[in-house]
Amino acid sequence: MPDMSASASLAMTHLVSFAKEVDEDKVTPGVLGFIVFAAMALAVWALMKSMSRHMDKVDFTQAPDPEAEQAEPKPADAEVSGQGKQKQG
């Protein structure tokens, strides 16, 4: 069976040399940034799905107001709105 400590030390040597090549001033989000982004994306998806279910329950048809049908417009309102009869002469 091969010696694991030798291969592990060789891998660490390559990783350390690779780490030196990476720009130390460069900031990356890393795994934690991905996890936070994924959690936020799942939360938005769940909220959108919930909103869709609630919107499906809403009835958008509006029943006519019976009081509005019974009330007749006043003559002053008819003239202001331009619907009053005007005599031409």
C-alpha cells in the first residue's frame, strides 16, 4: 500500500504553490457567498410561489354597486361633466 503521508505532503506542496500564485488583493465570494446567494434565491422562489397561490384565490370581478345604480345624477353634476342637455339656438 503506498504511503499516504508522502502523497498528502506532495499535494499540500502543490496547493501552497498555487495559493502563492493567486493575487492576494483579489477578493472572491467563495463558498459562503454561494450558499447565501442560493438561500436568498430559494427564499424568493418560495415567496413568489406563495404569492401566486394567494393571487389565484382573489376574485377580481367587481359586483356593481346597487346604491350607485339607484342614485340619479344631480343637474349640477351633469352640466359639469358635459352630459347635460344644452339647447341649441
